[in-house]
Amino acid sequence: MRIEVDLERCTGHGRCYDLQPEIFEPFDDDGRAQLLDSVDAADPKMHDGMVVAERACPEQALVWRGRPDYLQRDETRGSNNSESAGDLK
């Protein structure tokens, strides 16, 4: 399990390296991010920081590879789902 920066999605908000400077750094003049060379993306010690950065990314440019389905980002989080609201009667 590792995390990668999708440079096509990343628009350079910089939240990942502002929040986790021990894991991410700016990649180019546009502010797009990359993992620091010293970071082993598969290192479980770095997992929590990667999750924090992933959840803070407005472009969802931090992508997990080899992550089990049950740990994938909850895409419905924060959405207003009228179907589930109707179920609460």
C-alpha cells in the first residue's frame, strides 16, 4: 500500500506539504506536490500523515495504490443525500 500524487489532478494548493512537510514537498513552480525522496511510501509509520494529507486535498490528487477497498476514501462524506435523509423518518 502506497500513496502517489496524480500530477494531472494536482493544481498546487499545497495543503499536503503545508500539513505534512516531512512527507511532501513542492514539485514545480505551480506548487504541485511530490513525495520527499527520503519517504518510503509503503512505510506504515507514515500512514497517518498520508491519510491527513489525502483528506485535505481538494483535488483528490493523492491516490492510494494497493489499498484495500474498505479503506478507500468515503466519496459520500459530506454530501447531502436526500434518500438517506428520507430514511430517518
